Amino acid sequence: MAPENRILDCHVHLRRLSEVENLETIREYVGAERMNLVCIFSRGNVNDNHAAFVAKSERPDRYFVFGSLDHASQFMPGRISTPPLAEQLERLIGIGCDGMKMLENKPTHRKLVDIPIDGPYFADYFTYVESSGFPILWHVCDPEEFWDPETTPHWAKVRGWGYDETFMPKEALYAEVENVLKRHPMLKIIFAHFYFMSADLHRAAEFFDRFPGVHFDLAPGIEFLYNMSKHPDSAREFFIKYSDRILFGTDISSTHTREEARLRTGIVTRWLETEDEYRVPEGADFVLGPPEDGVMRGLALPDDVLRKIYSGNFERLVGSKPRELSALLAAEECRRVAAEVSILAGTNTEDTEAAQAAMRLTKE
């Protein structure tokens, strides 16, 4: 990697509070100057905002945080009452988040919450997001082969990412999102994993042209590297033409080892910077699949394009420095979520990770 290309990884997961230190070790080992922690919601833990708050509070110059919404009232209606989504957004802005992470139109999570993204439940939220200029990093759909049991890879099947008729079709998920984009044309969106359009760059180009506020990140989804390596000249042309719309990301998790994270980062940087032909190296995490799955052919992009992808586009959308975190407001939010988790999981509130994060934030 050229020394002038400072890496800002826009797509990183911090899974648990106990992994904050491991993630910092990973960040240093892979050579990422800054990382954006993208939080996700779940039925058991409500969301993992709490761990990201702690990481940001302890290293405020290194970590951005894209917070997740709280849908706990959908899991236990009548027992849990969550704030309206627009109010949640207001709280997260006040805490010092830098953007929002949405997983609501990943097939598994769309089925879990089972509420249309273009319906009344989300309406005020998107209006507020648009008016505030707050960016969203949004996972929509999944690779098209996940809807066919014959083509779904093993690593996806074991995670429950093989979709039968009980899941929404890919095009229906896209249609919901496009309804939102048409209603809110000023939204600033980063669609994760190249929006799973890597097999159809013509469609991706039309999408960019119709919605000037949308961007794609490069977090594998290893399939996008295989898809575009089939036509590297066309892919290179696309990346140069839309160099303002693409952001570097890896989908590194705090559960990875240092070496797994390094290999994941290197797979993407090598593809961007060189003309090499290569396969997934031995030792990579299993989500990238075995080496025999396919060949990647690098794009050897110009330095000015690399600078935009590695950090410039994120800084333009979000800022060059993370917003200041209010530890007191973050702790207050962690305690609120901890009370919900205790109901969902049937545990004592003080035993939840969110409650422990509140104590760490306030140094109790």
C-alpha cells in the first residue's frame, strides 16, 4: 500500500465489550488509521451500541460509531416499550454517534422485525435522518445465490443465510428501499457490500445515476470480488468513473484474530492496488470461503482514486474526526437498554453487558 493512502475502514464490527482491547490490537496490526464501528440490532441483546460507545470513549480519535436502532418492543409487545425511532435517532446524535447502521433489510432481520422499511413505523425516522444530514450505512439484501439451495455456500448455510419462500425475495427488498430513496432524495446512504450488485455493473451505474446520495462500501461479501474479477477492465472503468461513490470497508469483527483481520484487509487492498491474480489465502476466516472458490484479479487503480476510496469519501460524508462522545448520555442509554435486555433474556439488569458498559463509561 502506498504510504499516502491512509486507511479509514468504514465497516467494522465490535461484538462484545470484552473485545474492545482485541479490536484495538487488530486496528494497529492491519494498519488502519481509523475505524468506523457499525452496530447491529438483535433479539437477545437489543443492539451492540454499548461496546462501541466504550471503544469511542477510550480512543476518541480512532473510532467513529454508527449506532443501531432499538426494536425490542417488537419482540415483547406489552412488556417492553421503546422510544419512537425518531427519538432514538435524536438520542444517538446527542450521545455523539457519527451515523446510523441499518440491518433492517437483510433478509434474516427483515423477517425478524417483519415491518416494511417504507411503512409508517419508519416514516418519521427517515424524515429526521434526511433533515439532519446524518449518514446511514445500510445492509440491504444478500448475494442472489443465497435464495437457491444449490448455490448457497456452506459458510452461509451454517449461519442461516439460505433463504426459502418464507423470506422476502431480493427484488422486493430492493423495492422497499427505493421507495424510501424516492421519498427522501437528500439521504446520505452507504450501502454495504456493494449493494450486492457486483454481478451487474450496468444496473449499479444506473442506480448511482438515479440516486446521487447513495454510495457503496467494499466490505466482502467475497462474491463481489469474484464477480468483478471476471471483467476487470469494466470494473476498473466503473471504479474510476464513480470514484466519489465507493468507500473502503472490510467487515472485520472483533472476534477475528489479528492474522484473520490482516488477511481480510489485504484481500481488498491488493485487489484495489495491483494487477495480481490471487485466491483467498490459507488462514483467512471461513466466511471468505476456501481458496478454490475463485480467482481475484486486481484493478491497479490510480492513486487519486485510491485516496478517495480509502478515506476521502468517508471524510466528505461523515467528517475527518469522530464526533465527541457524551459519556454520561451514553451511560444513560446503556442503562435503558440494559433494562430491556434483562426482560428479553430473563437476567439481572446489572449482569447485562449494557449495564457493565455504563459502569465503564462513568468509571464507577
